[in-house]
Amino acid sequence: MNLLQIGGLAPWSSIDYPGAMSAVVFCQGCPWRCLYCHNPHLLPRKAASTIELTDVLHFLQRRRGLLDAVVFSGGEPTLQTGLPDALMAVRDMGFRTGLHTAGIYPERLRAVLPLLDWVGLDIKAPFERYASITGVADSGWAVRDSLQYLLDSKVAYELRTTVHAASLSAEDLVLLDVQLLRMGARPVVLQKCRPQGQAANLPYGAEETFRQQDGAEQDGTRLVGKLGMKGKM
């Protein structure tokens, strides 16, 4: 079995897999450097201390009957070649499997979709605007491919977008919604940027950020309505 680089383990969560109690395995490493990342300690590929996958599996063995699912988060889980083996091991124990991913590696996501029961896919911006958030040129088009693979797979999913007034405008949110609707995807779930643990200092303080993004959400919803489109933003 190829082992994972694991940077953390949340033994109990009611919010990371819809409708289920789950454990969350935080995989180490991510190639992007999003300004609002709230897990910057998971960005390096290697960390000073990690958790062994065998220890995680022993923990899960003791939680059979108490937990419903195991979610692999990060960092970016699809960065690691050990992810398929870890998913199979968890499924063999009777747990449902979930994945939090930014869709960075479309073919790797495609390969593990048959092993997944649910995917939370981060959609950071309109696809052509990704570089302003990730720091990587043309990074949005890989995410578009990942989303298409996810839609084709029929695996249950949620799309979510982190909103910060310095990175996304109301017009960006509307453009993103249009792009997703054209692909046949459900609208994103908007989540506020958390000031705690950010990888970089953003231009606005927390209160100003929340005030402005609340306004962006309201303006965006009105614009979607004017376009005659259905769905909650």
C-alpha cells in the first residue's frame, strides 16, 4: 500500500460530510498558494511531523459503528499517489468515503471517483480568474475539467466558493454562476473567508470583509434574478 503524508486528523466532525458523522484526514501538501488559505501549515509537501496511515486505520477500526464516513481533505489529497489505496482501505472497513478537493489534478480525480461516495469541490472563481487567487497561471481550466469529470460520474457533490471582498466581486459571482449553469452543475454554496490562519494578510479586516461580501452576495443574487436564472447562489 502506498502511504499518505498525513498532516492531521479530526476524529469527529458533523460538518464535513453532509448528513453523516465523519473523521477527517488532512493530507499534507498543496501546489497552490491561495491568499485566504486557512490551513497554510498543510501547504508544504513535507512536514516536520506527520501521522502514519496505519495509525489512522487502527483508529478507524475502533470507531466502526460510531462513524459513518471518512473524508480526505488537505492540503490537496489528489497530490498524493497513496490516495487510491487509502480510499480502498477505508471502504473495506465499511465507511463511506468523501473528498475535499480543489480539482487541481483532473485525471487523478477521475481515477478515484469510483471509490468515492461524495465530493466537496472548491470553485474559487470564474475559471479565467483563477490565477489572481491561486498564483498559478491558467489554473482554472484544470478545475473545469475536474468538474466535468465529477458531473459525468454521478457521484454526489457540493460546490463551494470562499468569498472575500478583495478577491471576488458581485459580477464575478454572477459570471461563475452562469458558467456552472451552462455545465449543468448546481450553484455554489458561498462561504465567508475566515480571517483566522490565513496564508497571507488580505487588504480588509474581518468586519469590513464580511460586510462587503454580504453586499456582494445580495447584489449577485439580484443580478442572477435579472438574468432570469434559477437557483440559489
